Amino acid sequence: MDQPKGPQQQQVEIRVDESKMSTTYANTIRTSTTVDELVLDFGLNLTAPAGQNEPVRMVFNVGSRVVMNWTGAKRLLASLQQAVGAYEREFGAIDINSRLPQGRSAGGGGGEQRRM
């Protein structure tokens, strides 16, 4: 006797429209939360010029803000874990306490903002 078949899975085609997208470089992130959302501020952490006898100041220039619900945040976490894991398998562990990315020199182009 034939087993009854479950509901048919419908294929979905996803099209990605990048025509209104802008790309910027960020070297730091600030997070804040509410009960419903996670807020991610991406930007550049730059050293501000200081005068004599003044402490060095860091300035965080926020360039982009992403607000997402916790379900989206968990999906983002999984995606980042997968991407970082693949990178580390290929190139070795990332030292987050290092001042420069591994394999890069100080003049390696890490500080400028990019728009594509």
C-alpha cells in the first residue's frame, strides 16, 4: 500500500537587488539592545589629534546602523560563525587582540572608507 505523501515543497527563486546598496568600511561596532531588537552601529574608530599635555582621544564615527529582531540576530550569528570558521580553517586563527590583521602590514589599506 502506498504511503500518503506529505505536502509538496515549493521551490522559491530569490532575486537580490543591489542597485540601491552602498558599501562602507567599518573597523568597529557598537551594540545596544531592547527586549525586541538588537541595534548595531558600524563605523570607524579613529584617533583624534591631541595637543600637548592632552590625552589621546578616540572618535567613533558611526556610518551605518542596522536594527534587527532577535530571530534575525541569531541567523546573523550563525552566518558569521560559518564565515569566520571557514576563514580560520583556510588562513589560521584570528587574534582579536592584535592591532593589525594577520598577514597585513601597517600600510595595507585598512583605514580608509570605501564606497563601491
